[in-house]
Amino acid sequence: MDQPVIRPRSRSLPRLRWPAARRRRAALAAAALSLVLAGTGCSGAGTGSPAAADGAAAPKAAPVVRGPLCDLLPSGSDPGNPTALTGQPPEAALQWLPVLTTFEAAVRASGMAADLHEGSGLTILAPTDDAFAAKFSEDNLDQLFLTDKDKLRGLLREHLVAGSLTLSDMVAAGGVTTLAGTKLTVSGGGETARLAGQADTVCADYQAANARIHIINRVLGNLPTTATEGGHRAH
């Protein structure tokens, strides 16, 4: 039986708000509540958490994610745990990782969601919300989301690599080339890796349909840093 697919949230993006830790927890709690409501509703088509349906064959092996941030992300039976995300379209899987709300919103704002599950596979190097806050001012992000769509798509391509590569694959290769044409060195091993000498993986090896998602702690690319101290708009 096919897994239910999470439908993208239909909220607009007129003004970006930084997701404080408690807001992230609230978002995850709301997602869990929507799962309960979906399970008790009358609709025949599931749109809740990407959990395996009753009676479905158990996966051969549970996906293993690794990195210092993984312990703080959904696990076990939580909505958005690594096993639940396996086989989901990448743009849907991103919605269940509470530290990637800015990156996920950027994918939707850019119109590139469909690009994430086409071709022969994709590796997604997804910066955390804190990484975006350290790189861009809110005004700058609003401009990227609303008017500078070409720059936004270029920024996202700096974080996409052809082929579904594990962390070990990237380290063994010693480097990857992004869809923007930028060559990134990859060094390290074990639980983490360093990309281009500046970004570290903090939770790697999420599996989605035809893709791998690695969460990183820096924004890649050549766009200028516009964030003020603390990442908030000056008043």
C-alpha cells in the first residue's frame, strides 16, 4: 500500500518570522494533533503524518541519521521521525523537520518543489533556521522570497547536488558539485562532515523518495551576509 503523502502547507509568505525554539515545538505539536484528527476523521484519503499504514510491510532496516542535532529532532514514534519520512517526496519530508522551516518555505516560494523529486536522485544540503538568521536580515529574506525569485532559486541550487548521496558517499568522494556549478570539498567522517571548509553537517542521512537530506549549519553560496547581530531587523 502506498504511503500517504503530506500535502504542502498552504500558508502565504508575505513576511517571514524567525522560529524561536518554543515556536518550533508548537509547530511539531500542531502536526501531531493534525495526525490524530486525520486518523479519526471520515476522509478515505490520508493526509497526515507519513507513517506506515496498518498492515504495510515493515521496512527492512530503520534509517540511521547521524550528527549532534539528531537527538533534538523527531525520533521514535514522533511525527517526522526518520522512518516515517522514508519514501516521502523531499518537499513533503522537509515540512516535518522543525529546524528547516525557512529552507522549506524558500523551496515553496521559489517554485522548485517539483524539482526536488525529478531525475535520477538528489542530495539536499539544507541549512537550519539559525543558519539563515545568521546570514540574512529579515528584510533581505523577504526580498528574496517575494521579488528576487531568480536569486532565491540560485541560492537553493547552491544546496542541491545531483544523485542521492549518503554522508559516507560524499566523504569518500572528497567533494561534490552543486546544481549551481560550485565545487564543494567534503572532509571528515563518522558523525559529521565539513563542506567547503565552512559548513558542518549537524544531522545527516535522512532518506526521502529519490533523495537524501543532510542538515547543515551554514548557508552556502556567494550572496552577501546582511544579518545584523542576532539576525533580527533593526528598529
